[in-house]
Amino acid sequence: MTSFFVTLMRFLVKFRRGLRDPEFRVLLISLVGLLLSGTIFYSSVEGWGLIDSLYFCVMTLSTIGYGDLHPTMPLSKIFTIVYVIVGVGLFVAFITKLAAQRRSPGKKGKATPQKE
């Protein structure tokens, strides 16, 4: 259990450091916006609750797709096609940027030498 909390703390530190990176912030805001728009869309068109809609959006973008929920309306199916094409790329870009934050060493206040 201790290793879980250590890993969680490391993740939160790297996430917080990532918030200083403009590209990371743009990806995070875009991903949150995409999840919110998908949640609102599925909630209103399919009639699902907000939690079910958010769950479907996360399962879809992470490509897990359990299949317990699926779009039934033609408009929802078309929206899902566009949502997956845009969302999976955005989700992968965000996870890649987050992993890069995890790999990069922390700044210790030392200047790095310039290469010429």
C-alpha cells in the first residue's frame, strides 16, 4: 500500500510540474473540454445520466470500450465516429506528454550547460 501512495505522490508532483508547460495545459484543457462536451451530448441525446455519459466517454477515448453502453440513435453514432477520431488522438497526445513529464528530471536550480 505504501508503494501506491509513493507512486501517487510522484504522479501528482509531475502533474503539477506539467501544469507549468503551456502545451500540457492546452492538451489538458482540450481533453477536459472534449470529455465535457461528450458527456453533455450523450446525456441529452441518448438520455443517459451524467455519470454513465462520462463513463462512456472515458471508456471510448481510452479504447477500452466494454460495450455495456453504446449509441443507439443515428445522430449519436455519427457524433461517436467524429468523437473517436478527434478524441483518441488527443488522449494519446495527453498521455504521451504526461509520460514525458514523468521521464524528465526535476529542476534543481542548476543551470544546464549550453551546447554549441
